[in-house]
Amino acid sequence: EATIEVSGLRKRYGPTVALDGMTFTVAPGKVTGFVGPNGAGKSTTMRVILGLDSVDEGHALVGGRPYRSLRHPLRQVGSLLDASALQPSRTGRNHLLWLAHSQGLGARRVDEVAERVGLTSAIRRKAGGYSLGMRQRLGIAAALLGDPPVLVLDEPVNGMDPEGIRWVRGFLRALAAEGRAVLVSSHLMSELQDTADHVVIAGRGKVIADVGVAELIEAA
Ligand code: ADP
Ligand code: ADP
């Protein structure tokens, strides 16, 4: 089952408590929003889910296993962490081809994901000329290469214009409708309230509220 379980994560950087018991679940077929101010521990939690950061206590499981013991991690979990890391002199297509090859995938899959994110012609241009919104779209395309049932997206609408933000909303809804478990972070509730089925609100390394969006709207 394509579920993410985050359970009792604790982590310090020297005197800084980054995670202080972070616990929540991401269900398949839903968009789970992960909201909280800068420094709340969202990126660290996502990095732990993706096996990129260690913890002092607790665990994060994808389909019941730690990321590092998944048989095909890139086909199991797609991620967008930092869309700014692109070589300016290479085309977007080149970048995707390189990532695809490292997963045993070919050019056909690259062109499919580029089309899904609306970059069919833009990927043939050099990444140095891309807006941040285009780099975000390319990052989302990269996350989808392996057709993963689980997606972990850190601030995907950062730097997008209103049209891009609308597009991401619809796109995340479509990915969830395909049965995928989608975890998406933002420091702004307003970016996620129309997108997420469920919102996990984090503050100072832990969950301060974990609610369905329908409940939130009733409360407001
Ligand atoms: P968010 O993504 O919600 O903004 P982060 O997970 O990036 O929060 O950060 C949580 C806390 O951990 C912050 O206080 C941040 O400064 C600290 N932190 C994150 N990464 C590091 C690191 N590599 N070294 C030291 N402190 C870090
Ligand atoms: P975010 O808010 O998305 O976490 P940041 O700008 O806080 O983005 O962090 C970017 C990178 O810097 C991350 O890899 C994070 O772990 C690291 N980082 C964050 N805070 C610190 C810190 N206080 N000291 C060292 N590295 C940090």
C-alpha cells in the first residue's frame, strides 16, 4: 500500500531542535498538505522520509519500509526538494534524460512526463533561461519519471505565478485521483487549502493540528 507513516521523529542540530516528535500519515488517493512557518521542520521531515537525513529517534516508512530498504526507491517515491539545482547550459530535456537513464528509462518516458507538465517545447531550451516556475514544473516532471505511487513535494509552488499555482493545484488533484499518496508542503495555508484533502500543520518540529479540509472550512 502506498502510504507514508511518519512516527515520533526527533532530531537536533546541536542546540537546535529540528524535529520534536513529528508524527502523521499520508494516505493514498489524497493530497496531504504539510503547512507551517519556516523552521517548523517540514523540509527535514521530507528529507527523513527520503532517506537523506538521519534522526535521533522515530521512523518514517513508505509502504511499511524505510526508504533505504525499498526495492525500487525511485519508482516507489517521486520527490521535489530544491528545484533550483539545474545546470544552466543543459536543456531541460537533457536533465530529464540523465535522470531517466539512471532509472533505466528512456527518451519516450521523458517526453511523456514533459508533456504532462506542459513543457513539451520548453524542455528543448537551455535551463539557464527558465523561470523558477518552469524549474518547478521540470522538478515535478522529474519526480514523475518512475511513475511512483508516492510523491513528496517540498514547496512546489514557490516562485510560481498565479496561473502556475492554479496549474499545480489541478495537477496534484489529478495525481491523487490516480490513487497516489501526495505530500506537499507550503509555508502558506492559502496555497494548500483548495488543493489538499487533509492538512498537517507543523510548528517547532511537531504536529500542532491534523485535520481534514472539510472540517477546517466548517470551523472557519
Ligand atoms: P522548514 O522546512 O519547515 O522551514 P526545516 O526542516 O528546514 O524547516 O528546519 C527545521 C529547523 O532545523 C530550523 O530551525 C532549521 O534552521 C534547522 N535546520 C535544518 N537543517 C539544518 C542543518 N543542516 N543544520 C542546522 N540546522 C538545520
Ligand atoms: P527550507 O525552509 O525549505 O528548509 P532552508 O533555506 O531553510 O529551506 O534550507 C535549505 C538547506 O539548508 C537545507 O538543506 C537545510 O537542511 C539547510 N539548513 C537550514 N537551516 C540551516 C542551518 N541553520 N544551518 C545549516 N544548514 C541549514
